[in-house]
Amino acid sequence: MNFSRLHPLFVHLPIGILLFATVLVLWQVVKKTEEFEGAIRLALALSFLTALAAATTGWFLSEEGGYNADMLWRHKWSGISLTVLIGVLFFTHRTNYAFLQKVFIPLFMVAVGLLTFTGHQGGNLTHGVDYLFSRPEDNSIVVTNIEKAPIFPTFIEPILKAKCNSCHNPSKAKGDLIMTSQAGLLAGGSNGSIFNFDSPAMSELLQRIHLPLEEKKHMPPKGKKQITDDEAKLLLWWIENQACFNCIVDSSKNRASVAPILEKYKSVNTNISALKVDSVSEKMLSDLRQSGISISRLSSNNPFLIANFSGREDLNNSIFKKLKKVENNVVELNLSNSNFGDDLVRYLSTMSHLKKVQLQNTLITDEAIQSLEHLKYLESLNIYGTKVTGGSIKILKEIASLKNLFCWQTKILKSEIEVLQNERPMLSVLYKIDDSIFGSTRLNPPRIFVDRQIFNDSIAIKLKSEFEDTRIYYTLDGSEPDTLSSLYVDSFFLNRSATLKAMSELSGWSSSIIAERQFVHSKAQFLHGELSIAPAESYQSKGVESLFDFQKGSENFSDGNWLGWQGKHATATLELAEKQVIRKVYVSSISSPNSWIFFPKGIKVYTSLDGKNFELSKEISVPPTPSEALTELKFFEIDIEPKVSKFLKVNLISTLKNPDWHPSAGEECWLFVDEILVE
């Protein structure tokens, strides 16, 4: 084993450990505590030992050569300096000298800065100086006319960038060969020219590619993404044409040998800006938003729209029928993490100008992909976490406009992906997350299955994750769950009000964000009630009775369960079936800023025995809605001093107008309520 090759393994350890120590140090400074002194000392000791290992292996690796001398010098000596500085920090932390204690924090900040500089220099060495700020989309090429396509930038340069340049660039020139420039390619490396124009097949470049994978001189090295047969044929064809950098396809020789391959690179122009599409009025957009559809313009003064249904569990035919009014304008459609399935896919095919469709973590199968076949502008498709199989490869291959496909965690096999990439080399396919770049990926939160959120006896709750062997931890007291919380084993019953919070854990992954759902247990019955002001005609539901019918409204506020008032406060007075002690009051509301709907600004609760003399029991204020807020359902839980009552009055204080940050600031906003419950 080559000891120096352990450098990439060791180099990440001191980074993570030192950053962990930084968090502990900053926590102690802010909180003015010393509770983590032992942990900081241990972290510094481990950071020093791993930094020493990284510096040692890095020193030997540098002796192999092939790196830019100036960059290597900066990375090497900044790494050595960082190792020494961490050692000094460890010594300083465990000493009692007052002077050293005073300089500990400044030295620590210097170490963090030096860590950043050293890591950046290392990244430049391995990936090139422009890697951090380069974007993959900058390299995308649309080939609409194969005959007039320039050979090198269209077919050859993308191969070199993907398979060769990481080892042969000005920062890391293995074998003294630089393949990032015309001059470097023509100059060759330590073994001479990589081209043989007299006998192209015998060129050094091609011979290295065709060596057995186990051979040390094979290019690219074992473990790297390999050159495909089509790519090798294109390289041979290019060398047969004297490795030209300026020639085009129709002036090249031996074109027939690669004609079937070149055809695979043909793309279509999907520029929709030239389309004549009528603009959608602000009133229509407002009506769609008020009907529960989150929709916005692609940009100002642009006729095209973005529709977002992410996370919704109430998608149905009626919602998409409303969207048909603007189906020619919708170019981006987000259906991720929703209940969208094959029963609704027919609506996709009618949105003929779709460019981007997000279907990740939905219920779709191969049937849904068939509905996309005739979308001639579709460029980006995300089917991550669905049941789509290799049976859809044929259809995906025929969508000529498609440029980006995200199909990780589907039923499509790796071998089937390879067939697709071979047939469509210009199609970018994300089939697997590269752990060396992203590290651990985050799980999606567990899904909560339950019949209802409001109940008077008990309910069964089931939690489910998208992957097998996932552990789900949950709490019922509103606290944040962790691995010390209750472990979900099977469905369980709930017979009291609770706030359920759940998270997913799986080895090799980052913990999920937290899924949350409120449940309200109430046996109290109301006889009747009255409203101080009638709700808007479109949102009257069953009148005041809808506030105590135990029918929870959904994110679709047009589902018939909500009472809504625009630009008005509202008060509900309710009579209980019998006198009883009231300890808590729950008010269910919805906030959807895109649809001009906001939570009440405040809630006042009054109680009474006779229905005439009411006493204020509790008043709460609700924080203003932030500008980045999405649609949210919430039970406002109001604790009051236990009191025997027969009547309840709830005063709902509206925000009245859209806040200053809103696109329609100053316009009258909506207040929505669907249930008022007592415990």
C-alpha cells in the first residue's frame, strides 16, 4: 500500500474536528460558561493528531510530482503551519498561564482562517482554480445542426473535461500533461506527444484508454468514470482529423464511421420566449391563489408561470381543472412530495409548454412518463424516489428536448441508465449522489398517516419512511425528537391532545427534518352559536356550525370546511351543551401568504355562565408572518384558568391588510378559521 495515498482520507478529519471545537468555543463565549472545556481539549488533541497524519501523508504525496509548484508550496506550508498552530492551541488550552489564556481565542480564529485557506488551496490543486465558482450548466451545448457543429467544443472537449482534466490541469499535471488547453494537448507530456497522426489508433492517448483497467497506466485510473466505446471512437475520429480545434463536422473526413454516434448528440432548441402566448391578468392569478393554487410569474412582465403544489396531500381533479385556464402559460410545475399519482397524469400532457417538472417522492409509475412523451419543450425532469422502472427508458430517450434527468432511488437499474446515457450522451443523468462531493445526504421526514386530527375518543397513528431499515423517533409533548426519544415500532393509539414530532434516522445519511402534526382531543359539544359578521359568500361553509363539526379543513381552503373574512375581524359566540370546566381553547386557522391569507394577529377568549356577562379569560398575540413563509395549518392552543362555563366567545383579530413585504402590499387580506374546540 502506498502510504501517501491515505492523504485524502486523513485530510478531512482535522477539518471536521476543528470546526466542531469552534462551535463549542463560540458557545462558551456567547453563553459565558465553561461546561465544554473537557470536550474542547479532546477535540483539539484529536484535531492535532489527525492534522499531523494529514500533513505527513501529504508531504510524501507531494514528492510524486505533477502539481503546480506555487500552489503546492502554499498548500503544503499552510497545512504544516496549521498543524503546528493546532498543537499550540492544545498546549495553550491546558495551561494556566494568564497570558496564554488571553491569546487563546485570537489564535483559535487564526487557526479557522488558516484552515479555510489551506482547504481552498487543496481544492485548487485537485480540481483546478475555477472549480469552486464554475457551474455545470455553463458547459451545456445545444446541437441543432450536426453538419455545422464544431468538432472540438461540441464532442471532444466535454469528454476531456469529464474524464481527463481532473488529473491533467495546470494545478495537477500528472505526467507533465495538461489537457485543459490546446497548447497543452499538442505539447504532450513526459512521454512525448499523445497523438500519432500517421497511425491514429496507435496514439498514446488511445493506447492508455484501451489498456486493461487493472494496468497502472490505464486512463482514466481505476475508480474514475471511464471512457465509453462511443467516446473512444469520437477521439479516434478527431485524431484522424489531425486533432483539429477549429474544423466542423461537414468538412471532416471519415465522418461515416461516427455518423450514428453524432446523431445521438442532436438536440432541439427549446427557447419558449419566441412563443406567442397571451399574458395572464393579475385578477386571474389572484383568483387562482384564492382557490388554493400557489402560482407566480416566471419573472415580471413575462407571460409564463410557475405552479407549486409541493407537499400537498389534497390534489384532485378539481384543482387541475382550475389550472387548465392557464395551462399554456405554465412552464414549471412542482408536484414533489405530494399525493400526485397516475390518476392525475392526463393533466400534464395538456400543459404543452412545460420546461421543468418535479415529480420526486410522488405516487407515479411508468404510466406518468407516457404522458410526458409529447412535451417538446421539456428540459428538466425529476422522478427521484418514485416507482418508475426501466420500462420508461424508451420514452425518456425519445424526449429530444430533455437535458437534465434526476432518477436516483427509482426502480431503474444502473445498466438501463448506462443504455440511456449511451443513446443520449448530451443528457445529464443524476442517478446516484457522489458521496465524495456531498457526503451524507438528508433523509426525507417520515410521513404521518392518520384518519383525523380532531377526535373525541382515540385515534390510530402510523408513521412511515421511504427506505427500509430507517429508524423513526418521535415525541408527543412538542419537544424536538432525537435518538433518545421514543422509537417507532408499530402504529399506536392516542387518546389525548398532543403535538406529534417525528424524525428519520438511517446509517450513512443525515437525519431528516422534523415532521409535525397537531391533534386535538375534545368531548365538549356545542348546541349552537352566532357570528358577529357573516363570512364572505365564497367561504361560508355551514355557517357557525362548521366551527364545531369536527371536520378539519385542508390546505385547499376552497374545500368547503373554512369560514373566511376579507379585511374584517370576526367574533364567534358559542353555547356548550352543558356547563363544564374549560381549561384550554383551540382555534384552527390557515396562513397562505401567496393567496393573501394570514393567521389572526391576536385571539381573545371570553367565558360566561349566562351568555350575557362575559369575562376575558385569556388574550394571545401571534407573531407577524415572515416574507418567506409558505402555506401552514395551525391549532392555536390557548390555556385559560380553569373555570365552569356555559358560553364561549372568541374574538379573532385580523391582520386586515397584506404586509409591506407582500407583492400586493396594502390590499385587504383574508382571515380563515375552521374549528373552535375546548378541552
